[in-house]
Amino acid sequence: MAAAVVEKVINTTMGDAKQRQMEGYRLEENSKTPLTTYFGAKVENTDIALRAGSRGPTVLEDFHNREKISHFDHERIPERVVHARGAGAFGEFKLHTALTGITTAKILTDTSKITPAYVRFSTVNGSRGSADSVRDPRGFASRLYTEEGNWDIVGNNIPVFFIQDAIKFPDLVHAVKPEPHNEIPQAQTAHDNAWDFMSLHPQSTHMQQWVLSDRAIPRSFRHMQGFGVHTFRLLDADGKSTFVKFHWTPHLGTHSLVWDEALKLAGQDPDFHRRDLYDAIEAGSYPKWELGVQLVKEEDEHNFDFDLLDSTKIIPEDLVPVKNIGTLTLNRNPDDYFTEVEEVAFCTSHIVPGMDFSSDPLLAGRNFSYFDTQISRIGVNFPDIPVNKPVCPFATNLSDGHMQTQSKKNRTRYHPNRHDALPVTAPQHGGFRPYAEVVNGIKERMHGPKFNEFINQAQLFYNSMSETEQQHIISAAQFELSKCFETQVQQAAVERFNMINHEFAKAVAESLTSVTVPAPAKYHNQKSAFLSQVNGKSQTFTAEGRKVGVYVMEGFEYSQIAAISAAMQAVPMMVKYVGPGTGPVKSSSGETVTAEFTFENSRSTYFDAVLFVGSPASDQSYLKSAKNGRLIHAAREAFMHQKTVGATGNMVGWLATMCLPGDVQVSQDVQDQTGVVTAVNVGSGAQFAKTFIDGVAKHRVWERDVSHIAA
């Protein structure tokens, strides 16, 4: 207990173990640190190259010019083949429920420790320069810097995968990447090759549904689940195994954009997700996730109608509940993107004693591929890069290699050796012990028999969606296939959809003129209570961490917003003022608020809800200023995206007559009209604030009819 107290004091005053370790690699560069060459010579001029005469040739002896240009020419490292575009953050993990007796891993048994953590979020298909809001799975790669070594859970925001065996990785990636003849489309599966591959690989059927769902367009990284995808093993002191799947569940709930919003954000703010994460951490609104486990005893491995080793299948929570055991908090942004995000190198093979791999064939390939690709990207000594170093002591007989920076005094870099340098560690003293798995069979290219069933869980997912979510899947499929130009690809996809749900296939086919829908297939009609984001059993709805755009102009009435703003900030929510220009906006009574955004440089898509603040009733010029296309569009667009919309004072009439005629009625007191919260007279602001905040917490007003709105 005393050690834990000391550690907490040190972490609070000096940063956690990872932060302290990386401090030695940070450079403070300011007005007191003169510019030098890479080798320390102070530079007199860095703006004009040395030349023979003012109009003469540039001379080769200018070593500063050559150093500057040569380094620039080699600044980029190879882009990740997949997961190229990402954002990262540091934080901490605290175990609250020990798995004592199930594993010897200290990270899962010692509740007194606070462990440094790091997470990199990413899109999958797009290049580094693509947009954040594309329809795509998201990477959720987490690293816990434990006292027994780095533990990486290299997962996604979708719990299944397109393929069952890693030998198909090159085929999958070649298919979903831009078409090779024209490098189009970027960061999308809406093209012939992608759907040709998926239609010809029935093992992709389940993942198809997740990618067509709202899960593939998350509201933010903060509102996104993470899954380890594969089945792993936990080992107790006797080597007994328990199968485990890992889940990260966000405290803010799992929520998504709507498709029109995602499309617009790709152009309006391609950095929407990484900006959201960065801004939230800077504002002290630290995102949190629960680490959950699904545990299956070794003897129960074959009690399911699917194979635990098949990464295209989930273990439904209805069968095996998720047990939350610890909390991950991200609370520190990187200081340098390149060294702390681009150079981070995750590997599925990074586990700690008390864990092991299952025989999942996809996991086996990833264990090889991830390590191999890091060597290609950043060199064989990538573990020495500060963000990749463990915080525990580490020593290997690995030697030399490109960019080796460690000067090792050990002269016997082999084992065994006469000095007994770097002795091995027995399992009972903390050494890694692999699971003693009994293996038998002949060498052949085959999977287990349960691997050959591909439809049941795809049906389960679709059946479990709310009506709204099913319509979103249909719309997504219509969009995707409308971008395919070969009828045989469209036909094959619709035939695959028909194996999931006949009405689904028919609805998609309505938008395609050259396809036919087969007769209904066999459907089991089963549902899971845990898969829907709208009415899922474990879903969370909260206004915490939400961004609200508050629209004001010179002369707004401060009393209309003061109490409401304070109530929102107390949740806490992020209140962002939008004005005619950035900077102070003065109220009619002299108070000012600071506008971070302008009507022109922002859109309603930046916010989870919008609120339009009125002026004193006698101020007619305020309403004249409100006859602004950007303001009107913001109200209509937020309404169309089924967000909570608010208006106070004389802006209620503006909203009802200029923006949403027929959808909103003028009300003196607080009124909620399908998520449009209005009050000419806000009074103390308490009732308005509660109604508005409750609306924001619901995420969307799905029951609102917006079929007549175009914005």
C-alpha cells in the first residue's frame, strides 16, 4: 500500500513511468536555443544558400544547405499499408476487478497499480492524407506499458474480420484499396473490386453487415468501441488455460455520424476525428473505456455452433457476458506527431506472462506480419524508439542492425555463455510460459468444420438492428453498389444480401436496374440484445463530452444563455460559441463571450447540437442580421441530421418561420418539439437547460421525420 501511495505521488508530480522515460528524449527549443547544424555548429544564415557572387552559382561547400535539403528529402518513412491514417494519445489503465486464479499476468491481477497506456486510432483503407469520416472499420490499437513488458491489443472498432486466414490478407487489401488502373476511390469499399472480393468470399458476409452499419462511421474516437477480435488464452499458475476475448467499451456510449454528415465532414474537416480527440484531451474532457473480458473455460470450447478460433464470428454477449475489469483513461496528447504516433509500432505478438495465443489462423499470420511490417517501415531496431520502449527493464542478445543506438557492454551476446550474462527466467519467477497445447492431425490446407458456416451471425446482426439502423444499412448498400459499374458484381452482392434478409435484398435491388432478387432463403430470425447502438442492452446515453454550437451575434441577450451555458459546462459538455467573427461578442448588457468559430468557417456538422440565442425583444436589427444563409442552413442541417436544436427569445420565431416552417411552433415557455427545444421566455434557464441537455444525451432524435428536409 505504501508503494502505491509513493507511486501515485510521483505520477502526479513528475508524470507516469512512460512520461518520465520519454522526457529524456524531448527537446526544448525556443528563443534561448540558437539554431545549429545537426552536429552543433551555430548557423549564421539559413535563408540564402552560399553562392559565388550575388548572382552566381550555388557552391557545393555549403554544408548547411546540403544538410538541410538532404534531411528534408528523407523525412518520410514508408506509409503503413493499412491503418495509415491515425491519431494517438497517452493515458493510464487501472484494474478494478482482478482475474485472480485465471491468469498470473500482473496487469490483470494487481488492482493497486496504475499502468501507463497509449492508444492509436486509425482508419483502415485510406492513405495518410485521406479523411477521418469515411465509411471504414477503425483501428483501435492499445498498449499497456506493464511491469512485465508491453502488452498490445491490436484491435478494431468492429469485433470480426473479413477473412478467416491470414493467407488472404494480400488478396483482401488488394481488393479494397483503390482500383489499380486509376487509384480511385480513396478510403472506400464503394467500387467493383471490393464488392467482387466480398461477394466471392462468403466468410466476409458477417463483416459486410458491420461495415454497412453505422459502426463504420463513428461519431468520434471517444464514442467508439474497441475489440481484440481474436480469441486469446489466459494462463493460471498451473498452466491451465481460459479462452478470452477483449473488449473496450466507451464511457460516453457507442455512437455514430449519419451518412450525409460523414460525407460533408470529409470535405469540411478531414481531420474531424483526430481534432475531436485532441481538443477533448486539451479541454480536460478525458475519454475513458472499460476493459471487458469474455471468458470461456477450456472444456467449454466446443459448446457453441461456431468455432472460437474463427475471427469472422463473435461470442454473443447473450451467451457469454462481458465482465468489465478495468478503466482506460486518455489524458495526454503527443508532443510530436511523427515520433509519438507515426513511429509507434504495435504487434499482436506483444503479450506478457500469464497470456498466450489461441490457434486462430488469422492471429498466427498477424503475429508474423505486424512484426515484419514494422521492420520494413522503421527498421529492425524499432523497439528502441522511445514510444515503443517498455518501462520495465529489458535486455536481449539481439545485436547491431540499422540505427542501433544502445551501446551494450555485454561481450557475450549469446546463450549460454561463460559469464551467465542475461540468464533465462523460470515461469514460477515470472518467465513467459507458452500454453502446453495438445496438437494432432495431418498437415493439410483445411479449417475446422464450423469455419464453413458464414450466414448465421450475419443474420443475427441485421435482425438485432433497430428499424432506423436497418434502413441505414440498406441506404449504405445502395450507395456502395451504385458506385459499382459491373452488373455481375451488383448481382452477386444482392444474392449475398438475400441470404441475410429477403426484404433487405429487395430494398437494395430497387436502386439497381439490372439485378434480380432470388427467392427467400432460410432465416433463423434470432436477435441479440447487445448489438444495436439505438436500443442495445449495454448502450450508454449521456451528454457528457458533447460539443454544442451556441450561435450569437452582437447584442444577444446574455440572460438567455448564462444559466444554460453554466448547466451544460457542469455536465461537463463543451460549449463552443459561433459568431459573425472569431473573438469577443458583446451582449446587449455588456457581457462578452468568445467565439471560437464563425458562421462561415464552421458547419453544424462540427457539433452534437446547436442553440440559437436571441436578443432583447425590442432589438429588430438582431433579426435582420439573422437573415443569414449560413445561420439558416445550420439550423436546417442540424434538424435534418436529427440532432437537438434549441432557440431562445426572438430566435424562436426566426427558427419557426425562416428555418423550419411547419416543423416548429412558437412557444412562450419551454417546449420540446421532437428534439427542437424552444422558449421565448427562458426564465431562470433551469428547465430549458434540463430539456436541452436531456435531448443531447439521446444522441439523435430518430423519430423525427426529416424526409422533406434538404440541407
